[in-house]
Amino acid sequence: VMYRMMISANTSAGRPHRAEHWFDEMVLLGLSPLQSGYNSVVQAWASVGNESRARSWIRSMQEAGYTPDEVTFGVVMETFVKRGDAAEALKIFQ
């Protein structure tokens, strides 16, 4: 629970490197990340406009056996639409 809170807090604060750090720490300790953890890191990178890192995390999510869902799509779309760049959000899912 602590790791999910740290990932979420750093995502909300616009610190994707820190969100990613806490995610990686959780995995190093042998804890299995939930899809919500992946979605948070995707959101963290999308919120700072880093499309390539967001896409990379979506691939990692898929490699872990999760399918991007409406939450994944929603966090990416919301972030890019707020920036006026919905077309860029759609590229992430292509």
C-alpha cells in the first residue's frame, strides 16, 4: 500500500521519475504491481508530455499481462486533451 501511495503522490505532483522509482522499488522487493500502478506511471509520463515514456509503460503493462483499459485510455486522453493535443494521445495507442 505504501508503494502505491508514493507512486500516486509523485504522479499527482508531476514527478514521473519519482513515480517510476517507487514502482521499480516495489518490483525489486518482489511485490507484484497492479494495473493501477502501471496506469499511474503512464499518467505521470503523459502529464509531463513524454509520449515515448508513456508508450513504453503501456508496453510494460502489456508484457506483465495487463491489457490497457478505459482507465489507461482515460488518463492519457485527459492529459493530452488538457494540453489541446488529443491527436497525440491517440498515437500512444496505435
